[in-house]
Amino acid sequence: MARAVSPRRRMFTTIAAWSVALIIFFPVLWMILTSFKTEASAVASPPELFSADWTVENYVEVWSRSDYPRFFWNSVVISLGSTLLGLAIAIPAAWAMAFVPGRRTKDLLMWMLSTKMMPAVAVMIPLYLLFLRLGLIDTRIGLVLALMLMNLPIIVWMLYTYFKEIPGEILEAARMDGASLPKEILYVLTPIALPGIASTLLLNVILAWNEAFWTIVLTTTKAAPLSAFIASFSAPQGLFYAKLSAASTLAIAPILILGWFSQKQLVRGLTFGAVK
Amino acid sequence: MSTHSSRLAARIMVAPSVVLLFIWMAVPLAMTLYYSFRLYRLLSPDRTGWVGFNNYLWFFNSPEFWLALWNTLALVGGVLVVTVVLGILIALLIDQPVKGQGLLRILVIAPFFVMPPVAASIWENLFMHPQNGLFAALARGFGAQPILFLENHPMLSVIGIVSWEWLPFATLILLTSLQSLSSEQLEAAEMDGASAFNRLRHIILPHMTRAITVVILIQTIFLLGIFGEIFTTTQGGPGSASTTLPYMIFKQAIAAKDIGRAAAGGIIAVILANIVAYFLMRGIGRHLDA
């Protein structure tokens, strides 16, 4: 609802909007600034901004002196792996529900979503015991499976809403030309649906990367991703503020960048197309 | 195009998702139900047996349970109120033509991409810490005593942290809805002399009803399970002051190693989620016939 407004009002709203935006962003900004300070400077009182000692030492140290790279790669493998596996299972399902809908397709979709309503903590113990029995505790495979199943309803829903918008005639034309079903999916549907699949991938990588319940419950050290690492990192009386900030900045940087690129698709994805 | 063979193919393609989700949901739920009627403590694994509703009764007789129940509802309700009200105000503000809109929106949605343990750790260490936090420095600057956020106001602090994380989500969805509002309607109302308040109340808010419903529904699903933020900051304390139902179950399982009780708590959490979902769908579901 862009409307013509007076310059004075425009200046006022610009100042107000930017103040609000900076307040909301400030905690992230402060963390990034702290990550470039020396430890002494990070806890100085009063807080130092322009007089601080700046350094990149924290990043060097976090990356080289700890197991940090292992946590980082665990995060990459687990979030990408669970999302790709989820897509492989969900694409055929969403395709079928969108183009060959049955009487109970809507109910099936609602049921899938309702599995998200179940509190994770309610099934924590049986899952832990099952994973223990199967030897999946503290393994990347175990976490890939758990996070894939956690996000599967969202992946199916998102793909379903994207596929639903593809006109059926295109597919029928392909079939008339003699394309088999796998060929139809691979060569006709997938290229058209690629933007939708891409944003589904992005959102679910973000959700899996940021997941902090199953990663804490199902891992100890070997397969622990960043979310579990940061959750257990307690700074004893502020001794490691700068390093903690550097580790945290590294942990959220990939997702911040991904998220900024995909904010439009994110809204659609998260609301299952209910808000346009 | 729904020939017999394509129907069959469709069923085969849907089957893996349905079967996997059914196993993922039904098997652990059935096991939880089973354990909830059993005596099962990891510290004394030899003593097992049926205990009827004892595990449930332990919860209902525990003062901590009623506090945890209240804390859970306070967390969900508090965050919903803060994020919806502030979300509407911020969406109205940044929907105006302002300079540098692109960068501005990126800054506003950034907290949503911060993983819960990092968000909790930023607030706990860099802001709320009684010696080194920015808030403490601010308080000292005014000659006041630093507020002990996590010690004296643990629930309010957690609500604040979680609200900060979810505010971008609410804002983004409300903003998207606001952008689909026709400006002609608003201009016509303005010409007819409708005040800004009346335009908000009779045109803008009714238009946003569906978006507000979506925000409440989706946030409630995620907020009922909030865990990482409490785990990182207060560990449910001091005492049980910030223990929510999920965290209480976690404590029973991990600290007390009492699987039977934790399982009973899990079943109670499932029932609570269903009650909340029922009232949500009854109360606001009619705005959402997709």
C-alpha cells in the first residue's frame, strides 16, 4: 500500500523504522563486535566500542585449537543430509497428492501436519532407547534420520503447495508424447518445480541447522553439531566472552546468509502458502 | 488422468512418507504410554513392574508440576501477546515508504535465523549477566543496582528471549499480509474522514485476521516445545522457577533417570498439546479454511 506521503512524514518514518530495526538487530551486532575484541576488552566496564582492542585472534583460535571444525562439519552433513533424504522421499509423495488427489488427500496432509503438534519431549525416552538399541546414538546417520523425520511433514506440505500451482495440462501433454512416469517427473515436472524445491531445501536446511532438541538429546561428542556444542558451552564468569562470540558468529553466519537470500520463499514455506 | 494404474502409482509414491511418519509417531508414543504405567528407573533397573496410575499421580501431587504447567502456558501466552502486538506495530511501520528498505528488512528478520542456543547465550552472557552484561553496565551508568534477570525474573527473561527470536517471524508474515491490502480502500476511507485509529480497526486489522491466525497457530506449535533456551540459560531454575513441562520431563528423564515418570509426563504433554490445539482450532480455525 505504497502511497504518496510528505517528505517530512517520510523522514520521520525512516528514522523510526531504522531505530526499531537497529534495536532488533543490536544483540546480533553486539555479538559480532564482541567476537573481534580481546577477552579483556570484551568484559571491560564500561563497555568499550571505539576504544576496544580489535583482533581476529578469537576466530583463529576457535577454528584451530578446539574441535570446532568437527562440530561445524557435523552441522553441514546433518542439515544437508536430512534435507536431501527428506526431499527424495517427499517429492514423489507431494507429486502424487498434487496431481492424483484422492478423496482422503486433504485428511492425509492434515494428519501429517498434526504429527508436528506432538511435543518432542514426550517421545524423547522411547526414541533414545530405540536409537541406543540400534546403535544410532551419537552418529551422524542417526541425526540425519531423526531430523529428516522431524521435518518431513513440512517438506511434503511445502512441495505440495508448490506442485499444486503447476498446471496439469503440461504434464498431460508430456504423457501424450509418450513420456513414462519417471521421465515425466524427472524431465518435465522437476525443472518447472525447481524454484519451489530450492526454497523447500533452503528452509529445511535452516530448520535442521538450528534444531536444538534432538541434537542435544541424541548426541554426546562425536556427532554433535554446532547447536549442541553451543548449548553446552558455558562461559565461566565471562572468561571466554570473545571466543564464545566468535564461535557463535561462525555458527549462525551460514544460516544468516542463506536466510537473507530466501526471505520471500520463507514466508510462503512457513505458512504453507496460507499468506500470500 | 486418474486411471487405475496412475492411482496405484500414486499410492506407491505416497506410501514411504506415510509409513515412515506413522512409525516415527506411533511407535514412540505407544512405548511412552507403556512406560508411563511401569516402574522403570535406570538407577535401579532390577525393580520393575506395573504401577497403575502412580506415575501420573506423582505429577498431579507435585507442586512443581502445577508451576511447570503455569510456566508453559505463561511462556506460550506471553510470547504470543508480545510478538503479535509488536509484530503488527512494526509491520505497519516498515510497510511505509522508508529509505533503505531492503537492508532494513534484513536487519529486522535476522534474529529468526539465530539458533536457539546462540540466542540464549547472547542474552545470558552479553546482556543479562549481572557483572559483565550490557544491561548491568547501563544500570551502573545510571547509578542503579544491576537487575538479576535470570536469578530474580527467570520466566520473564525467558519470555523476553523467546519473543526476540519469534518477533521477526510474526512481523514478516503480518507484513506480507499488509502488502496485499489495496491502497484505494484506505485512501477512500481517509477521504471520508476516517481517523487513523478507525482505519486500523475497521480496515487493516480485519484484513490481517488470517495472517494473525497463522502466526498464532504456527508459533503455538513451536512454543509448546521450547527447550534449548531454558537449557542454555536457567536450567529451569532457580529452584523450579522457570521449569516448563518439557523441561520438567527432561529433568525426570536425564537427572532423576526415572523413565516411568518422564513417560507419564510425556503423555500429559501430549494431552495438553491436544487440548490447546482443540481450543485453537475452535476459536480461530474458522479464519483458516484453506
